[in-house]
Amino acid sequence: MPSSILHIIQDYATQTDNKCGLTAVSLCQQSGSSISEVRKELNDLFKTGKIKVREGIHGKLIFNK
């Protein structure tokens, strides 16, 4: 699962030239995982510096670093 979430983020960054982020809910839907599993993995990815998080108009958005 860790690589699948990072892979989803990286693919989306490539499609949007890293100008649009993903929400945790959209990551859950695309990966088929629960929100708790996705949040745990996102925390690990953030701590290792592989993703960045920004505040969007409707909540937090996850970007590739």
C-alpha cells in the first residue's frame, strides 16, 4: 500500500504539472483503503519528506514534493 499511495500522488502530479493536490478522501477512493490506513501512510510520507501538504479552499491538499 505505501507505494500505491505515493504512486497515485506522483501520477496526479505528472498529470497536473503538480499544480493541483489530492485530498485524503480521493486517495482513499483511488487506493481502496480506509481513511485511517491512508492517514497513517500520509503521515509517514510527510515525515520522510516525500510529500507536502497545503491548505486548500476545501481542506488539506497533498502534493508530490
